[in-house]
Amino acid sequence: MRALMLTGDRHSEVRQVPRPVPAHDEVLVRVTVSAVCGSDLPHYRKSAQDLGHRLHTVPGHEAVGVIAQAAASGDGPAEGTRVIVYQHSGCGDCTFCLSGEPMFCADRRTLGNHRSGADGEYLTAPATGVLPVPADVSDAMAALIACNFGTAYSAFRKSGVAVGDRVAVFGLGPVGCCVVALAAAAGAEVFAVDPIEGRRDLAKTLGAGTVIDPIAQDPVAAVAAVTEGRGPEVIFECSANPAAQTQVMKLARPHGTVVLLGANNSMEIDPGVDVIRKELRVIGSWVFTQPEFPAVLRAARSLPALQHLITDPFPAHRAPEALAAADAGHIGKVLIDWS
Ligand SMILES: [Zn+2]
Ligand SMILES: [Zn+2]
């Protein structure tokens, strides 16, 4: 089958690799659309040496496709069912696996890392790790939901944002933009922060009331100035930029909430000043759980503006350009068409 492979230092290529073979309790999925995630980019930027096993593993963890071969065990969806592949799988037996949270399993395996990933024509997945997609949800929207919108939804639900709250969103890649759409729809006043103009424009389209270029002005001062000098009720950090991570902790108000979604960097905080003496609530949020999926779908349906995040997919033979576009700060979601 054809698959995208990382070769190191921001290079990748499409080449022929063996089609993965499903185990007894796994399905074979023919991928129609995969999507590039911000969390793919730190690996894309690594040298070939630092890529290690990823040099030989199909990357990507956001896949939509059709069941090409049902599980021999009889579990899971039938051949021909359109599905999202849930990015994490586990042992299937522990407390977390049984509650639909395999990302917390001690034996967690993630697409594109511990197992062959989304950016190829086929992948295998546990029969319990594929989520059927309703007919009214397009492949492109399903790919957005498979990671970014699901991630944003789960973080938003944990945050407890209420109508009338002031909400700041740092980082306006697809996850940040989805948070903007959710917060605006919930009746919050949204401040959206990103150095890329096109991303700020997109955030406005999705409901942000105020957009801020953190290069042109200090976002902490700008938001504090219109929130009694004390910051907004809730802040979402979606950029993974260490400077922004420091800024959100400074901007947070007493009794405020900071939700951290941007990973792959370390941040420095002063616990006394930034957290304890503000009685701050700091929440980490990773990905949506499998039981949340029906609510994720309902939320996506209620937000037609999410269509603005969808851009034309790159054809499979141009998949390396998709990674380069994401790396360059593409506006909206980067998709690859494998159909
Ligand atoms: Zn992702
Ligand atoms: Zn488990």
C-alpha cells in the first residue's frame, strides 16, 4: 500500500510499505481521509536519528475510513461501515480500557507511534477502537472530530465555561479554533490570541469578539485591561508555546481556570504566585473518551461554523506537502485524501 513516511529534518515521502495484517480481534480499515495534527509536527521536525522507531512507522493518528475486513472474532462493525479510528488502544481489560479511556492504560498503544498510523491506505485497529460515523457527517468533518474537535470538546466540558464568562484562547490552530467556536456558542466573550493573521481572522469567523497578535502587543496586558485588570474567568492554552504558557499563568485571575491542551514543551511556573495565591484551577485535558463520542457528534452538528476549518484535502501523492503546510502554520485543518 502507499503510505507517508517521515525521513527526518522536515522531509517526508510517499512510498510502498506492507499492508498491516489484522489480528483476530482487529479490523482492517481502508483509510479515506487522514489529517495532520499539531502533535505530529515535533516529530516531523526531528532528525532521522532522533526519529528512532518512527522512521519505520506510518505516522498520523487521525483517520476516517471504511471497514475493509471485519474482525475474525466477530466483534465490532461489519465490513463497509464508515468509521473514525480512535487514536489510542489498550489491553482491553483494565479499569481504563473498560471505561472507554484506553489512553490511560498502562499498555497504551497509539496510532502512528506504537502501531502503524493513519497516513496510509490501510490500517488495523482493535474492533472496539473504531467509532461508526453517521451518514450526515462528511469524511472531512469526521477527520476534524477524530482528534482536534474531540479534544476541544472534552477540554471545554471540563472547563465549566458558563454564559457571560470571559474566555481567552491562546493558539488558534484547529484545536484552539474549535475551542473558540464552542465558547462563543456557549455565550462567552472570547479573546483569541495568535501571531498568524489568517488564524485570527478564522477565529473571528468562529465567534471570537476580540483577536490579539501577541507579537504586536502583550496579550496579558491587553486582556487584563478589559477584565478589571485581573484576567478572564477561563483560559485555554492551545499553542504549546513556552512563552504563551507562561503568559496564561500570569493572566489567570483569582479563582480562575486554566486549561492546558498544548503539549510537547515544558513550562516554568511559580507555584506561590501563579497558582496557590490565586487559588487557581489548572486542568490538563488530553483527548475525548470513547463514551463522550455521541456528545462530541452532537456538539459538532450544533456548530455549522466548523465548516470554515475544513480546507481542500491534499491528494495522497502530495502528502509531503500536507505536512509542510501544517508546519508552516496552515489556516484550518490539513487533510490528506487516500480514497
Ligand atoms: Zn491529533
Ligand atoms: Zn487497559
